[in-house]
Amino acid sequence: MAIAPSNSDDQKKEDLKNKIERIRQQLLKVATERKSLTDEKVIVLSQELDHHLLKFQQETRK
């Protein structure tokens, strides 16, 4: 028997989606401004985005 997700689980996923979108927008802005995908700040943001995307995937598989 599957357990329905609680509102807190739904809120957690929604918060994570919002965080992912904020980081994605920041990454695009920084990459455009610095005109380099290998800039240190771009790499840090990309890694942070990867981390949160992985967390989101793990949350949606529960």
C-alpha cells in the first residue's frame, strides 16, 4: 500500500524547485556576464545546481 505524500513533502519539493530555478537564473546571468562557462563562479553555481537537481530527483522517487 502506497503512502500518500504529506503536505510537508509537497512543500519541500516546491521549495526545492524554487531554489533550483533561482540558481538556474543566477547561473545564466553570471555565465552571460562573464562570457565564460569555465569561470570559477559559473562552475560553483553549476555544481550547486547539480546538487539540488539530484536532491529533487531523489525526493520525487520516494
